[in-house]
Amino acid sequence: PAQGEPFADIFADFQRVIVPGMTHWQHPGFHAYFPANSSPPSVLAEMLTATLAAQCMIWQTSPAAAELEERVMEWLGHLCGLPSGWSGVIQDTASTATLCALLTARERATAWQANQAGLNGLGAFTVYCSSETHSSVEKGVKIAGLGRQHLRKIEVDDQFALRPEQLQAAIAADRAAGLRPLAVVATVGTTSSCAVDPLRAIAHLCQAEGLWLHVDGAYGGTATALPELRPLIDGLELADSYVFNPHKWMLTNFDCTAYFVKDKAALLRTFEIMPEYLKTGIDQQVNNYRDWGIQLGRRFRALKLWFVLRSYGAEGIRCIIKGHNQLAQQFAAALLARQHYQILAPVNLNLVCFRYAPAHLREAEWETLNPQLLAQLNQTGQVYLSHTRLAGRYTLRAVFGQPTNTEAQVANLLRLLDEQVARLPMQ
């Protein structure tokens, strides 16, 4: 527009054009993908962050922001039972944190020469993950210059967790072929099924082989706020880096990713650049978080996490997580009671992977019916589910992760399933 418009007109168009065209992730009927929570304290903090409009790249540009980030990461590590002595930083997304881990692993393995002279002549590095690992690992391998063809996707067991014996065999085969095994990415809560890789067994193998171990807990990591779920990260103290997303299941607006490292010096040596215009007289006394990752410019993300942690406290956060897990168990039990459904993966947390599988029909017909069932459910506008494939089988996914989820949402989803199944052909 050449001329400005009244804000009342702009906002009216927002309500008329934008809101109806959005997928409403905060709706209680949103059961797709993964939780992407918000909360009133977090929203208010985002408003204040926008109002301050601060650049939090170095301590001197926003002292309180830097100090608060250090403090909330300490709180978060304590809340979730992370190893003592690790250092944390807020990244934008888990994809960025995983890339940081791969870059740091690359630099350590090349005695810090890759950043200096490039990868030419340093050999071909290989990275390992399970076939269920998030696609961000593949993207990170590409961006880090390691080559997509050098990513090894390891077979999983019947729980969809990485098989350590297959990992060991792949590493041995690569060494025999003259390649340089570099890093392993293990997952706590895979995107498709919320599977958990055996961290301790993988960590011992990485230590024996001299490989970097990065643990991706982006989705499931929040669950370790519950002490009874700490076994999910058993062996984490043997890893090198870890990431999880408070912006998924800890009531904090996107974007807010918690990245923890055992060796802070290795992270800083990978990313630190000191142009004259950024030097200050206190650089040796403080954390300049621009050196802890890829970005120079940084938002004041710590504020919303601080508001959330103080508003809900450990008890409030644990109550919400436990409630979501219980809803998933209730939903799974109700499906099994209906007899025509199969649960296709363990219900470890708040995700249920299932399909409609009436006994009088064949597998091929199940493969046809379930995409139709998903489309019909979503077309009601009352719920939104997503799908994946597990062991080649078309799988419906139902996540219970909204702060407003109650048993009423379980009942509503079951009712809609009954209604839409009745509309399917071949009944």
C-alpha cells in the first residue's frame, strides 16, 4: 500500500482472512504431529520481549538477558535431571542444536582444522542414527559438509528403538572401508512413535569407538521433569550433547530450544569469532551467547521460559505432563476395548499410534481404509490428527499435549472415530 490504513481495518482483515485460514495448534482437538504449547505467562513474556526489542548477542548489549539465560538453563537442567556440570544455551530449534552438535563433533575430530582449511584431505566422515530419527539429522549432515551419502540409518527393533549391535556392525564396516566414523545421534522420543533409543548401550559403544554422542530429546525430553521417567535418559551423563524443546511440551511459546553440552570449551572453539566491533572489556568474565551457536543476533527467549518456570513451578509442570500421559493411556485402552483397533507402538508418553483393523478385512484393505478414516476425522473440523508409517504400516497418531486437554477430549475423539468408521466403505 502506498498509504497507511487504519489499524481497525487491518485487524478486521486479520480476523476475516487470517484466523479462519490457520491450523489452530492450541485448540484442544489438535492431536497431530507433536505438542506445541503456549500459556498465558509465556504469551505475556513474548509481548514484553517484543516491546524491549533487545539484541541479546553479547552480555553488554543485554546484560540481564544473558544472566537470565544462564540461570534458567541451570533451573531447566535441574528440573529434568540432567548431568551436573553441563552447560546450557537457548537455541531457536532442535534442528539448529543438532547442527551445532555435528559441527562441534567435526571440529574435535579434525583437531579444529575443518573450520580453518575446510574438509578437503581430511577424509570422509560418517554419522549414525536410527531409521526413525528426525529428518533434521539428515539436513544437519548435509549442511555440515559431511555428505548425505555418509549418513547411516540403523535398523530398529520391534519397539522402534535403535539396535546397538547393528550400530556396531555399521561402524566396523565403515572403518574397514577407510571411512571415519564421527558421531551418533540417539533419540529420546522419536517423532513417529515416541520410541526411546538405549542410551547407555549406545554411549558405551561411542566411548569405545571415540565417537561424539548427541541425544535428541526434542519431543520427549520434557517428560523427564517427572522423576519416575528419568530412566528415559539413563546413560545421558556419558553423552556429549543433548537437546530438547520447551516449546513442544513445557508451556513455552515457539521458539525455545534447550541445548546442553558437556564440554563448553569445544562448543565455543567451534563458533567463536571475535571481530573488533564486538570486543568488550568484560568478555572473559561473562557468557557471550553469540559464541554458543550459529546466530549472531539473538532474541530474548529466556524471559518466557523464566515466566513459565516461575508461574507453574516444578509441581505444576509435572502435573500437566502426567495428566497428558494418563489421557493417552485411557485412549489406548478404549481403542483396544473396541476390538477393531490395533496399537502399533508402545504408549511410552502422550502419543498413541493406532489403526483401524477389523478382523474380517485384509491388510491391504486396512491400508486403504485408514487414510480415508484420517481424512474424514480431520474434515469434521473438530479434531486434527496426523499419520506416519511404522514397519511399513499406515499409522494414525493421536497426541494429547494441549494444556486444556481433559478426559472430554478423549471421549470426543472416540465418539468421532465411531461416527467416521460407520461411514467407511466395506463395513
